[in-house]
Amino acid sequence: MKICMIGAGYVGLVSGSCFADLGNFVWCVDKDKQKIDMLNNNQIPIFEPGLKDLINKNYSSGRLKFTTNLNLAVKNSDIIFICVGTPTSNKKGSADLRYVYNVVAELSLYINKFKIIVTKSTVPVTTGDKIEKIILKKRRKKLFEVVSNPEFLREGEAIRDFRFPDRIVIGANSKIATKKLKSLYDPLIKKGAIFFSTNRRGAELIKYASNAFLATKISFMNEISNLCEKTGVNVEDVSIGIGLDKRIGSRFLRVGPAYGGSCFPKDTKALTFTGTLFKTDLSIIKSVIKSNEKRRIFLTERVKKILSNKIKNKKVTFLGVTFKPNTDDMRQSSSLLMIPYLHERGAKINYYDPSGEKKEFSRLKNVFFCNDINEACEKVDLVIIHTEWDEFKSLDFKKLYRKRKFKIYDMRNLYSPRDMKKQGFSYHSIGRQN
């Protein structure tokens, strides 16, 4: 099939490359000329394992093309995916849909035959209705169908998630569009993916409800970990014990920092805003948002306690600063609160992250990026394991300890408190007796 992906960001680039790998002809369009030039010169603007090789393979085959020419891409495609950002608006946490609507207004000018317009961007319920109205100003209804096809890609696991999805959700108000998209996804359905169709509004709400529920599981276990610390219970035992209940499941029950990234923070806020519009109080989700905000502060206070409230002139190392491993995404990462907080109180900060140096800390005078773990941990007072990158899971602390003994704050519970204590380390973790 001939496909157009509007937006060569995370969703558009990964999905477009994967569609091309299934044998489709794909145009990836973006207004950012620098980004398109990078892609056409074999440079990948985002960090995602396996993506570079996938793009190279399909670009070389001619199935994947990058352009800034929306007119060209739309006219030469049958299915058009909208994959632009929907960030949080300054107004009450609603989703900012200007990029979606701007794209729709422009592409409506180029519809020359029947097109299926698909929103992959995460959008509030009724957005598809508004998209349809915008296009109707320029084109007759028989020339297009508007469909919702939410994405469920995890950063760091996106290619696998596309190839082996839990489910494929299509929200369409016509059987023709549903049948066409089912045919597009047929290679994945044959490998076992569940195909679920509903109406357009249903698919829009499924995406938000999914993210809100996962955010709730994370916040729930983080709060339970606080109680575990007070009662002498191992939070990992609780996590396993409740996760064995098939009604609950074991995924997203690990404790750690506040949830972050590009999805959960903005989508929970946007869902509560939608609830307000429809005069529905989504009180549970509002509580999750508040709990997550408190989590950032709670863990920062814990660092103060570990340092005996003496932060000035202390040397602190962060191992990992992204919100999760296998991504360079810093959005809503807890490190964005913790590092400036410690810096403002006189601490000297080293950090190492496999995804590289971060511009977010470039203006902080005593915050330094290190090229490796040994350099980052040299002559420091506290090492904070912030992100569970694989290379942090089997550290030789005895070797790192040689020049100066430091305290360890394992915010991901990667190590055993008993083993660390036996080796003589001053070790702190989350929801466990240290």
C-alpha cells in the first residue's frame, strides 16, 4: 500500500519504517528541513534501538522516502497517518491540538482521490469529529474517511511493540475504512496480534484510558512502597504477591521515581480536562497526577536524608538521567527536579547516561557530564542509580569504591540490600529494609 506519515518524530519515524519493512511504500513528511536532510543523509534524529538499521534497509530498497513536500506525499498515498505532537497546553492541562488541525487544514487542499485519514497522534475524544469538519470545508465527504488508530509504542521497545503488538485498535465509522486498515495490518494479525475495531470516539478514549490506567499502577505501587518502608515489608514481595493475581497482572508494578516521558504526564492531564468538558469528575486520575508530583519531591527529600541534610559541597553522581532506559527522552524525568535542587544547594553533580550529554543541564555551573561510569563515580559522596540501563545492573562497586567510599541510593532496586550490606556498602533502596 501507499502510505504517508505526517510527522517524522518518534511515532511517525518508527511506524513509517516498520510499515515499509512490511512491504509498503512509505513517505515520511516533516516541515523540519534539517530533520529531513539528516534522514536523507543516514542520520537518525532520535535514540531508539534498532531504528537506524531498519531505516537504512528500507531507505536503500526505495520503500521509505523522506520529504518536506506534503502535497507530493499526500497525492501519492492512499492512507495518511497524522503523527504530530499533542503537547500539554498552558490552559488547564488540555492537549494542544494546533499541530493536528494545521496539518489537517493543509492536507485537505491536496486530496485528489479517496483517502483514509488516520490519527495516530494521541488526541482527546471528539477530535476526529473536528478533523472531519475541517476537511469538509474543502472536500466532499465521499473523498475521505477519518479514522483513529492509536499507537501503543514504548520508547526503547518501539520496533518490537510495532511488530508484536498486544492489540491493534481501529476506530472508524465506516466498514470500508476498517477493512482497508485491517488489510494493512494483516501481516501482524497473522502473527497473533488481536485486531479490535470500534467507533472513532471509542478508539480515541481507549488510548487515554490505557495510559491513565498504567500511570495509576505505577503511582499505586510507589505509594505502597512508602508504607513498606514504615512497616518493615519488602515491596518486591508485595509486588509479586499481587501481580500473581491474573486480574491485576505483574506489569507496571515496579517501584521507582515518578513516571515521566512523553505520554503519561500529558495524557493523564488531558484526560481529566476532557472529563471537565463533559462534566465528569475523574477523581482517581486527578489523585494519580497529584501523587506523581509528590513522588518527585519525596525522593528528593530522601536524598537530603541520606546526606544527613548536608548538601553543600557534597559530590553526587547520577547514573542515568533519562526517565527510562533505551531512550534519550528527558521529558518529565525526575532528574530534572533533583539535579537543579541539589545544585542550588551547593552540591557538585556528575552524571553519566548512555544516551549522551543533556542540554537541560548545560547551564548549571557545577553539573558535569562524564564519559564513563568510572569517571562519574570518582571521589564522590553519593551515587544515585536513577535509570535502569543494563550497564548499571552489574556494577563492580568494590572497584569503584577504591579511591573513596560513597553512599549508594538505588532508586530502581537493582541490587540486594543483604548482599550490599555484606560487602560493607552504605546502601539505600526503595520500599525495602536497607
